Amino acid sequence: MTSSLLKGQKADVTKSNPTAANVIVGMGWISNSSVEVDFSCFMLGKNDKVTNDNDLIFYGNPIGPNQSVSVLDIEKKAYGGVTDKAQLSIHFQKIPGAYERVSFALTIYEGEKRRQNFSLLDNTYIRIVDPVKGEEIVRFNIGKSFSVETAIVVGELYRYNGEWKFNAIAAGYSGGLAALCGSYGIEVNDQQEAAPTLEIKPTPAPPAPPTPGASPINLKKIELKKRGDVINLQKGTGPIGEILVNLNWNQKKKKGFFSSSAGIDLDLGCLFELSDGYKGVIQALGNAFGSTHREPYISLDGDDRTGSVTTGENLRINGHHITEIKRVLVFAYIYHGVTNWSEADGVVTIKQSSGPDIEVRLDDHNNRKGMCAIAMITNVDNKTFSVEKLVNYVADHLDLDKKYHWGLRWTHGSK
């Protein structure tokens, strides 16, 4: 049976629900297509502050400490016939003892800049679901109770006598995500909006200074840290635009009688598959530079043979033709020189027009292999692309093709 709460009310989650060792937190709303709503989750200690930047869980940092909190994207499920706009999985037993509260928030993307706020949303809610039974435990319908706010703390889970309870909060802020971060002790870098202030709903206390030791969060760049991490590119109100895939690396010339002074030539390329089944490769080898104006709508800018060009090497994907692009496998290979990925110190940055940069480092080096599968870019419902970190090292193009089931015919080439 669902406990329906009003603002300020609390409800038990785990004590009276023995199967709820883990729960799904779902949030939903109705808005027009021009309003972009983001969700976030803050893991808080006894002082109601975060301990480090990993305590902010959102699309750019989808896994919480000890894998206790996880953002669900393609794994979202319908409960009671409804699939929430945003879902998070909470494993109570995995939450480290240092955390007392898990707070859930919604923000309007660029709310101040676009002059948008939560008055434009209807039927906003948060619910706690027992995934074993597929039933709601708690539900808090916020409805349409806000006006000028661009961020709201919807509710929170908190420890109480060894159990977990839910508190319906509905506190509004102006200043978007930056204001929320500030109130929880997180410093946000590279914000172009004016300094955020708290809205008087409810009566607020002045934001506390950042907790000592808490690292600033840079919302302009997201690093996919582990193999298998996946993130969607930001969906704007218009076409997705151009996607720039940049490879940068260091040319470290070796010295000594038995070392090569020439260093290595690290090249960027990709395998592509279009929606009509057409497949191919973009790379400097064989002068297969592609085109952004016709199939495959992907091109390679040039060939940096020294590693000294500050702009590195770039693949460009024409996002205006997203419906015609099924998947793109970004790779790098050592065309010339000793196979030494650790010295190359390569990093791939995926830049998008309306969202943060996504960074993939060529780490976990395998110096016995000459090629690295870096990232898989996949079409998501013809609306955006997902980016998955691979960083798998293979022997050559044929080995890469077999591993990812591309099915091309390969011959020796040169550049």
C-alpha cells in the first residue's frame, strides 16, 4: 500500500517493508519540449554536506560510493504501468556509514538564461518503489506548487534508528544546480550565470562554506573513468549539431644508444555503420578521410604525425544526420614507432554543442598491442548518441573488426 505524503511529512521505507533492501526512486513531470529538466542526487554526511565531488550523482557521475546509488537510463522499468522520467537504484546496505542522508533534486537546465522555471511543469512527483514486489512504498505529489524557482529539493531518504525513512521536502531555489551544490558544500567551476541565491521557500539559512577537502566540480567536462561507463550526449531543443572527437597525445622522444629518437605516430580513426547497413572505416591510412556533407557524414581533419600539434587529430560527426548513423567505433592505432601507450598519454575528448565535454583517457595500457578501441558512439532513438568507454587494446584492424563484429574486408595500406 502506498503512503501518499504532503510537504513536510515523513514515512517509513525499510522497517515495514522487509523486501526493500534496495529501492527504485522515480521522479516524473510534464513539460513542453523547450524545458529541459535534469535530476541529481546528493549523498550527505552528518553535517548535511558532501565529502567529495563523487557525492553528487547525476548523468555525468552515475554511480555513487560503493555502488550504493546508480542512475538508471536504458535500464529503466515501468512500475504500475508508468515509466518515470528519471530513476535511481538505491542499495541501502551498500551505503557507507558516513552518509546519513540521500537528497533528490530537480533543476531547469539554463533556467535563468532561458527565463524558464518550475511554473512551466505540471504533475511533478517522486516515488519510492519496491522492485521485488513492483509496488510503490511512498509517493509525494508536488503538482504545480512553484513559480520562479529553477531548482527544487524534492525529498530525501535518511537514517533513523538503523532504518531508512523518506522526508517530503519540496524546497525551492533560484540559481539552478549551482545553488544546490553551494548549499551542500560543493564549489562549481565555470558557471556563467550570476552568483546563485536561495529563494525564500522555505526560509533558508545562508549557504555554508565548502567542506574542507571537497573538490570543485567542473560541469563543463565529464570523464568516463571505468571501462563500460556510458553517458548520453545532452539533448537540446534543436538538432544535436556537430560532434567533435579529438585525440591528443604527447610525443616523447627517447634518448640513448638503444632507443629510437623518432617516437611514435598515433592515429585517430573510426569504424562506422549507417542505418541502411552501409559500413566502412575513416582513417588517414589509405586516405579514407570521409565527409560530413555526404555519406558517411563523418570526416577526419588531418594526420598529426608528431603529437606536437596543439589541436591534435579530430573526427567530426554531422549530428544533423543522426537518423542515418547507427554506430561509430572510435579507435587509435600506432602507425609508426615502438608500441608504448603509456608514454603516448593519449586522451580523447568528445565535444558537443549543448553539453559538457566527455573525456576518455587511454589508460590501463597494454604495450603488446598496437591498436586501442576507445569508445562506442551509438544512436539512441534518433534523438541523441550514447558514449561508452571501451579502452580495449587489440593487435590490428582485423582483430578490432572481429571483436566488435563489423564484417569488413581488410587489405594492407599506407599513408
